[in-house]
Amino acid sequence: MLKVENLYKTFAKNKPDEKNIFNGLNFCAKAGEFITIIGGNGAGKSTLMNIIAGQTLPDKGKVYIDGSDITYTPQHKRAKAIGRVFQDPLKGTAPALTVEENLAMAMLKNSPKNLKFAIGQKISDQMKQKLSCLNLGLQDRLKSKVGLLSGGQRQALTLLMATIAEPKVLLLDEPTSALDPKSQDNILELIEKISNNSTMITLMITHNMEHATRLGTRTIMIKSGKIQMDISGSHRKNMNPNF
Ligand SMILES: Nc1ncnc2c1ncn2[C@@H]1O[C@H](COP(=O)(O)OP(=O)(O)OP(=O)(O)O)[C@@H](O)[C@H]1O
Ligand SMILES: [Mg+2]
């Protein structure tokens, strides 16, 4: 269970460019739920993910995962519980490292010192098997530098890296908006495959209403610092959000 309770956040408080983002936002997600998040530019969607991930601290309010208060837990200490994918395919991977080195880092999120030791034959086989599920031929490119991959390949690898350590929460911030339509569909399909039959909570921000209603089972809209709309199931098809 992910619970965000009575969240308040204002950037640049008492400055001319003060920006009030959250005014008592409440939100709860059950294990296994896949929720899409919509809202206008600047509504605070990414800020919500930053607060859940520990990158931004709220002014007031709490974040709980499975009942534990993680509001002030340092980012690196909650990293194992949270996987993230950003809009920019360049953000989730290390370009100068190979595919297998990137994957090993993700697998050993808590013990990067063992990186070299870790890439034995067994791990290599495990990686190949996981990569072949992406259907992009990456299982034959373990030794390729990630910087040489296409945006779509890189985003698929990021998704695999974000979920390989089986996090409790997966945060997807416009994960397909920098990709061409074919790569978008491929990544969306992978997201569905990974989240299906999993206890992981998936949150996906999107500006694409078709994606917002097709994926997951629930859609929330952030506006004026709160959740203004929270729709589940087949009702989502008829929603007409006013950003
Ligand atoms: N660290 C920060 N310092 C100051 N202002 C910030 C900071 N982070 C975000 N903001 C501002 O807070 C507002 C909300 O930003 P946020 O990125 O959460 O919006 P968003 O809903 O994700 O928008 P978009 O759809 O454009 O991605 C924006 O006006 C942004 O400029
Ligand atoms: Mg954003």
C-alpha cells in the first residue's frame, strides 16, 4: 500500500516566483494497482513522484509504503522499494557502461561494490533471459555500450532495470513521450506485461488520454494542488477531464 497524506508543497516560498503546488493532497494505492495520472503542465505530477521517491521533501504531509513512514527517508535508502522511469531515455541508464554492467547495477541496487564479482555465467544467463522478453534483440548485445542503443531500446532497458529488483512502487513519468509511435506501443506493452499479475504499485503520468484510459485500472487527475478526479474501471472511457 502506498499512502500520500495531506501533502503541502510550495516552491520559492515568500519569493516573487512563489509556486504553490500541493494544498492537502491525499492519495492511496493498493498493492497491484496500476494508476494513470493526468493533469495540465505544471500541475505537480512530477513533483508528486519526486516526493514519493525522496528527491523533493514536502512542506507538510506524509508518505507511507506498507505502513512505514518514508517521508524523510533518504532517497538512496528507499531506492530498493521504488523503481523510476523518466521521459528522457538518456536519464535511466549509464551510457558509457555496457548493457550487462547497467543491468548488474540495477540487480545489485544495494551493493554496487560487488559489481565485477556479480557478472558470472549464471547472472549473464539470467540477464539474457530477461532481455529476450523485451523482443528487441538486446540479449545479443550484453557487451554493447548503452550509449549506442536507440531511444526505444534504451527506454526498454531502463524499464527492465527499474523493475528487476522487484520494487514495491514503479514511477513512470511520461515514459513514452519521447519515442516514436512503434516504440511507444512496445514500451506500453512491456509496462503492461511487467505490471500484470504483480503486487507492484504502478503510477504512470501521461498527457495521452488514450494511454491514460487504456492502461491500468484507475485514473487520477491533479489540479489546484489536489486530486480532482479519481475514476476506476469502465467509467474511465467516458471521462472528460477539464485540466
Ligand atoms: N525544484 C523546483 N524548484 C522550483 N520550482 C519547481 C521545482 N520543481 C518544480 N517546480 C515548479 O513546480 C510546478 C510543478 O512542476 P511539475 O514538474 O511537478 O509539473 P508537472 O505536472 O509534472 O508538469 P508537466 O506536465 O509539464 O511535466 C512547475 O511550475 C515547476 O516549474
Ligand atoms: Mg512532469
